[in-house]
Amino acid sequence: MRFLSRTFATAAVTALAAAALASVPALAGTGMPTDWQMNLQGAVTPVAEFIHWFHDWLNIIITIVTLFVLALMIYVVFRFNEKANPVPSKTTHNALLEVCWTVIPVLILVVIAIPSFRLLKLQLEIPKADMTLKVTGKQWYWSYEYVQDGGNFGFDSLMLDEKARAEAIASNKIAAAEAPRLLAVDNEAIVPIGKTVRVQVTGADVIHKFTVPSFGIKIDAIPGRLNETWFKAEREGIYYGQCSFICGQNHAYMPIAFRVVSQERYAAWLAEAKQKFANAEDAGSKFAAASK
């Protein structure tokens, strides 16, 4: 009975935790990690929404299989213990049972594989793009090049250190809510809402990984190789990511920041950015100056 009580207590805690996860999606926030987060970051692209759906669907399957196995274990413990069966069974095999434990797992894997392949197809087949953005990972910052949509300019994006972040907030250049520690950058990548953006990713020195959870993108930035991915943001806001491949001493300090704006605001920013970044000092020069 003590074993049974512990088992049911564990099952109850698991069920309560699952219910809590389902009932508090807001804890995941939108665009960046939040305190006490227990769910994925908010999805704002078709790919990210599919990833969320697939994640939830897998959790349902996992829960059903886990509860079924738990029920079988409880049944076996009480139905086939020594007290209930003083004379042990001499059964060597059961053909129906062996067929079931082979066929059922295969069917479960097929059910999982079908949406998995659909998700891979959605990620890998890049639709006709409205604009192209080239991203280069460097030690330890990101460089962005707008090579279409009337752009043809580029800039570097570095994390704001604590001093620069405090100064930017104090001077009202950025809002405190939009300048999270270790995620705020000096130059955000700006993209228009509802447009398909092709992202070409490469590395300048070592392997980096370009990751933006709310967009559902995660792709290697490899020197000498051009990888491609895409996103279509369907909600305005600012969305953060980070390098997710250990790339050196300051790997933890190369965040990614995308601001999704209306087409009108994007056009205004584009005109301003062409002038602003025409002769902008690159990040290498900034690092050299900071090290003196």
C-alpha cells in the first residue's frame, strides 16, 4: 500500500504540473526569456507556431504512453507478485503480445514522423522572399547586410554593456522594458511585418549558431558556407535571440535583436539607415578602441 500511495502521489504531482503548464502560456513571454518561464517563447511566425503545435502534440503522446506504462507496472506489481501467485507461471512467450509491442510502437513513431516531416519541409523550403538579409557571425557580435528591398547597406550589432545600457535608458534612447540585460544591442535588425524574409547566414571566423526562438529559426553560421532560412513575422514587437553554439570567450555576450514594425515605419527606417550606416565605424574598430 505504501508503494501504491507513493505512485499515485507522483502521478498526481505530474498531472498538476502538466495542468499548470497548459494554463499559464503567458509565463513564456513574447520575444525573450522571462522569470519562472515554463513554456516556449511566444510564436510570431508560421514555423514557430508549427513548432509549438508539434511540441504540444508530442507532450500529449508522451503523457499517454507514460500513463499507460505506469498502469501496466501497477497492474503487474499487484497481479503477479509472489503472494498472489505462490506457484510461478511457466509461460515462455505470447505471440499476440509480442506482435502488439512491436506494431504499436511503430504506429506511434509513424504518427510522430508525419508532422515531423511536414515541419522539416516548412523550414527547408524557402518561399518567394520579399527581402533578403545576410547575417554574419563574428567573435563576438553579428553583422547584418540588407541586400535587397532598396537596401544595399550593412551594420554591426553589439551587446550593450551595463554602462551603455544604463546611459541609453537614462537618455530615453531606449525604453527600460526594451533593454533587457545581456540582450539589448546598439543596432537592432529592423524588418517589416507580414513580409517573407530570406536570411542568409555565414560565419567570419568560427562556427556560430543564429537562433531566434520566437521566429522558430536556428541555423549554423559556418565560415566558408552560406546557409539559408526564413521567417515571416506576423506581430509587431522586438524579439531576441542568441548565439547557441559555444564559439569562444564571449559566446554568452552576442545577442540577436529583431524589431518588427509596420511597412511605413520600415520604409522610414530604411531611408534613415542608408545615411546612418554609410560610413559607420565597424565593430572591429570599436573593439580595438575599447581595448586601448
